[in-house]
Amino acid sequence: MLAVVLEQKHVLRLREIALAEEPGPHDVRIRIHTVGVCGSDVHYYRHGAIGPFVVREPLVLGHEAAGTVVEVGRAVPHLRVGDRVCMEPGIPDAGSRAARLGRYNLDPAVRFWATPPVHGCLRPTVVHPAAFTFRLPDNVSFAEGAMVEPLAVGMHAVNKARVRPGDVAVVIGAGPIGLLTALAALAGGCSRIFVSDVVPERLSLAAGLGPVTPVDVRHENLAGVVRQATDGWGADHVFEASGHGAALSDALAALAPGGAVTLIGMPGAPVPIDVVAAQVKEARIETVFRYAHMFPRALALMEIGALNVRSLITDRFPFGDSSAAFDYAASPKPATVKIQIELP
Ligand code: ZN
């Protein structure tokens, strides 16, 4: 089939690749409609590796997808041909210790789309386990459905942070994950969110998401702004979504006593931490790796209108222009948040 294949770093081709897949009794075949371009896809394109995952063989990219069910395994009770769906891209070993503990995202044997050597979904069809395939509500478009994967990261972060009604939160970094985390935090009950970044276009987009105060850290001190707005107390939660190591000290400075810092962004190198600055606030530090059990919750919030991702989908490319989409994604305009590719 025709697929977006990363041959090696910097070499991306839309070309035929042999991918023979037959659905088993618990699988469905899905015709792909929309695929989001993720930072990880672009990282593989530019660098050929993420940490220990190295592209050694041609790799089909893409893991944020929505489409239509075209074939259903005989033991699948909940999906039918014609259902519009989105898919969780990471499939754990169901019998693994992590999966049995309900933390299947931490299964070392998880097979995740577009993570070498597992092919991704930038291709006309995929065969996928029905248990990781979720029907889209009628009012959720394919484009929105393809946003559920990155949204699930933000949902998982808000869940691990244990947000309570009325909490105040800070989100550091207004990229796709930061903005989706802000939306998840608002849907989860936060009354006010401060979003920091250095790109004015992204900050103004953030300000349109709800009770969000944008903080341009080129000109303003994040902790100062937060403290001033909270009677000197600080924020109950800080979500670090920039991946910049230096942001951790900003996070601790903006945090309220007893608050939680949740680390989402992945720095490229080890980061020093001021332990005492964390101790004097008894800061709780949480980390997230992808997500578990978040797709149904995200879709339920989208269905009732409590969470709307549309303004974050800023750029669309047709499948035939996938190479151009990745070149654009490697150096996008400042206003770009999420780039999506639409299949014919
Ligand atoms: Zn992603």
C-alpha cells in the first residue's frame, strides 16, 4: 500500500510498502481519514532516533489517527462496519504485569505506532485491536478524533496531578501538548490557568481557550505574575510541557505550598533540580509517560462540549503532500499548533 515512509533521517517518501495484515477475531480494519503530525514524528524525520529508538529500517510514520471501520473481526462486540473511530496507538501485552496492574502504558513490551520497529498509520488502512479502537460521537469530526491521542497525554497529566474543582494551574509551554493540557485542566475543574511561552501567536491562542492568563516569559516573570494573582500563594498545579530543563525552577517558584508539579515535556538531557526549593513547599512531583484509559474520557468530554480542540488544528495537508507537511512541520510558522494530514 501507499504509505509515508521514513527511509532514514531527512529522507521521507510517499511510496508503496508491503504491509500484509489480516484482522484476527478481536481486530478491526480501519480506513484512515486523518492523521496528526506529532513532535515525535518530526523528531524521527530530523534526527532518525528518539533516545534508544533508532530508525534502522524504513518506518511508516504517524500515530494520531481517526478513520472508518471497514472490516470487523468475528469476536468484536462493540464495533460495526461504517463506525467512525479513533485509535490508541500503543498496544501492550495484555498478560504483562503492567497491563494487569492497569498501567499498560508502562509495559516495556508495548508496541507503539511509528516507534521503531513498529510501523505507524500514515497509510490508507490499518488493522488494529478493537479494544484500542473507540467510536467517535456524532458531533466529533475525524480531525477532532485525531486530536484525542495528544489530548490523552494532557488528560493523563491532569489525572495524575489530582486536580480538584477550583484549583489554579500553570502550564509551561504552549505547544500542542501544553495547550491540550490546559484544556484538560479546565475540563477537570481548574478555575484559572496561566499559560507561559515565548511565542505571542501561541499565547493569544491560549488566551482564547477559556479563563487563561497568557504569560510571555520574554517580558514577564512567571512566578511573579502567578503570585500576584493568588495573594502570594502560588498555583496548586504546575504542568511542565516545554521540555526545557530550566523551566523546573520556574515551576517550583510558581507552585503553592503543597502543590504538584507534573512533568510532561521530555528534556533532551538530565536536568538538575533544587531539592530544597521543592522540600520547603513539600512539592509533589508527578511524571507521565503517554497515558492509560484516557480515550473514552476525552471523547465523553468532547461529546458534551466541555472540551473543544478545534482552534488548535491550524494546518491541513493532503496525503499526497505529506513530504511538504513534514518539511513545514520541521520549521513551522509561529501560529502553527497542530498539523494534520488528510487521506483521500
Ligand atoms: Zn503524538
